[in-house]
Amino acid sequence: MAIPKDRGGDYKTVLLEEQDAVELRKAVATGSVKEPWFSSASLSIACYCFASILMTVVNKYVVSGRNFSMNFLLLCIQSSVCVFCVLVVKKLGIITFRNFDLADAKAWFPISFLLVSVIYTGSKSLQFLTIPVYTIFKNLTIILIAYGEVLWFGGRVTALTLVSFIFMVISSMVAAWSDVSHASTTSGGLSSVASAVATLNVGYIWMFGNCLTSAAYVLAMRKRIKATGFSDWDSMFYNNLLSIPVLLLFSVVIEDWGSDSLNRNFPPETRNLLLFAIAFSGAAAVGISYTTAWCIRVTSSTTYSMTGALNKLPVAASGMIFFGDPVTFGSVAAISVGFFAGVLYAIAKNNQKKAESVTKPDTIIPMTTRKE
């Protein structure tokens, strides 16, 4: 076939690049050339898991102080650090995203407000619940998102997906039972038991609110991304930038900024360490976004979803290792059932994706209208 003269150079360049990529994959497979570190699937998965665990542990450390109550200030500092890090990385030419635009900001502000609700309810949940319980109950968000997609986006829940949902609910019930049982056996008297259970109930209320707001955030963001054409980095930049004034306003209006309150929330003996941990968690959010994109790019969405399911074990274990969360039969059983439910859900979504790809027509533009 004759190649147009003005495009021949581009065609040859692309062809050579494809041939080079094929040769590189062959060389890596035979062992004659080592795989580049940025193309390593195992390294990307390890970095994603490490970033996820690190973020959870640091946030738990910050909010687990006995007198800590300035969650809005905490989130405001984290968002500010996150925006700063993203702008620095963009300046270095590592990533790219669109510049700030007032029209985009107005369109995205409701999503950013929902994100503030998600992060705040999550931080309050961690304040009252252990990391394993928090991780297990987070699975319930998947159920809400799935049925939200059925209602608003024409999604479908398969039989295997429904089975995984049942196991998610069972794991949450086992975790709650284990939590209450441990509080009843370790507390001194009846009043202590009642106080411990009341504290757990507050945590469960915040956790329920977190599941609802998380599902609303994901569903609303999916709809808004289609309208705005935002990339992942665009979403991250606008989410954090627009949340800063909201968080600062809520902090000034609701939280106590007196010297006594600041000293209680940030004790002088641990103040520098706490501020460093808060700033570090803001930077870790950038790391999670990057490692997520990296993992999906060098593996597949199926591998990524399976990694998310497998990652629940080390995240739950981190709470037991670093914060002395109770290791009981109930907690181990809840983690195991939740882990199994996550793996089952990943398999169900993979099977569903394969089935949909088989039935999907080859043409990009549909030639007929589908009857409902």
C-alpha cells in the first residue's frame, strides 16, 4: 500500500517504535535484558500496597490521640500539602494536568465537597474504631456503589457478585461482634463496658456515614468526569484545591482555636512529630494516586482489583502490629471472611468484564437503537 508522502515519516517512526517494544518484551522474556524498573508489575503492586498501608497507619496515628478533635484542620493541612506536591511534580515535568479554570472549579465544587465529607467521616471512624474493623466495614461501600450503578448507570449485579456482597456483610457483622465482645471482656465494670460499647457505636455511626458519602462521591464523580473530561490528575488537583477553603471555614467556625485546645490537640512534646505526620500523609495521597495509575498501566484493571482485595490483609495486620489492635478469633475470622469476599468480588468483576467484551459489538458507533 502506498503511504502518503507527508505522513510517511510519522508512520515509519510509529512502526519502528512498535517493533522496538516487541523486541524489548522478547528480550525481557528470554532474560537477555532486564526489565526496566518502571515497567515492573511486581514493583508497582508492592509500591501501591506500601503507599496504602502507610497512609492508613499515619492517619490512624494522627487521629488516635486522646484529646485530638481538630479533624478539619488536619484535613486542611493534608490537602494543602497534596496540592503543593502535585504542583511541584507538574513543574518538574513528571505529570501534566489542566490549569485552574473558574468554570471547571464551579462544575467540580460539589464533588470536592463530597470528598471533604468522605475524608472527614473516615478520619472520625478511625478515631473510634480499630484499623481492621475500619478496613472490613469499608467493603460495604462497594455494595452501595454497585447498586447505585444499577439505578443510575444501567449496571448489573451478577450472581457471583451478589455472593461476594453477602460475605462482605457477614464479615462486617463478625467484626462488630468481635469488637463488642472484646470491649465487654476487657472493661472493668458495668459502667466501663457501657462506655466502651457507646464509643464503638459512635464509631459505627461515623463508619456508616463514611460508606454513604463514599458511594455518593464515587457515583457523582463518575457522572461529572464524563461531563468535564477530567483526567485522574485533574480530579486530584481540583478535589484538594477546592476542599482547602471549605475545610478551613469549617475548622474556624466549628473547632476551638484557643491556646488550650491547640495544646491539647498538638502537645508540645509531640507537636513536631504530629505536624510532620500530617504533612507526610498529604504527600502520601499523591503517592497512592501515582502508584494506582502505575499499577493499572503495567498490569491490568483485574490485577489491580485483585491487589486491592489482597491488600486488606496487610492493612488490617498493620493495626495489630503498630497500634496493638486486639488479635482475637473474631477479628481474625472477620478479616479472613472480608479477604475472601474481596477476592470473590474481583473474580466476579473480571468474569463480568469478559462476558461484556464478548457481547460488545465491533463497531464504535451503534448502528441500531437498543430496546429497553
